[in-house]
Amino acid sequence: MGERMGIEPLLEPRDAALLWLRGITAVALCLMLFVVAATASEKDMVMKDHATGTFEVKMASETVAGKTPVTGVSQMSIDKTFHGDLEGTSRGSMISAGDPKAGEAGYVALEMVTGTLKGRAGSFALMHKATMSGGGRAMDITVVPGSGTDALKGLAGTFVIRIDNGQHSYDFDYTLPK
């Protein structure tokens, strides 16, 4: 009974390992192609754009009912009217501290913008964080994730404020789903 009775092993152990490795490589390659295709389709679904214009701002001292103001901290209401690629209004609140007259201060703010952005109507929130010190300024204004409504749902971006001779203007780099 030294014969194998015509049954040969299908693969040698070394060949089986190579076949298994090739299979795993093929599966990994398919997964990578799937991820690349999904990423490409996500990029195709997002529109990048830029908006510019001007705005007027009105600020007034603000108090919170039942809360004693904190010494050294100011709270202000913000009301803006936007013109240009963004047509609309905003309302918000700002909290600041420091000595702006001496060039040393900072503020944080939230405002809710309602209007049309290049013809797309809805609303979204902007979050501000800014400081000034030693003659330098740092300002970061971003769209609050998940705050876009209606035709502005999914809006993301950064907002830059410029002030030249008392005139306020904005540059808004944003993305929106197509």
C-alpha cells in the first residue's frame, strides 16, 4: 500500500502559502481601489467657492438677565447686514476682555447668519476667536459644523474680515454639497 491511490496533494504547502498571499493582496488592492473611488466621488459631490462683499455692523452692550457682569469682561450684541455674494443679516453675541485701546485684547463670538449665498438661501452660524497683542492680530472665523440649513445644509468654510478706513468687507472660502 505504498501507492497513493491516484490522489495527489492539490498544492504543496509553499504553493498554498503563495496562493493565500496572492489572494490577500488582491483583496487589499480591491479595497484600496474602493476607497480611492469613494474619495473621488465625495470630492465630486463638494463644490468649492469663494464669496466677497461688504457689511455694516452695529454693536451694543448686552447683559444676561439675572447674571452679574464679570469685572474686566464685556458682552456685546452684534447685528450685521451683508452685501455682495452673501446677502442677508446676522445676529450674535460677543464676549471680550483685555485693553483694546492699548492693543492687547481678545474676543470670542457666535453669530447666526440668514440670507442667500450666491443664490442659495438658508442660515448658518459663524464662530469667532480673535486676539491682538504687540501690534499683531490673529483672527479665526469658521462655519460651525452642522449649522447650515435649507440650501446651505452641509456648508463649511472660513470667513475673513477686513477693515479699511472704517469699511468692513469679507472674504469667504467655503464648500457646499452639490
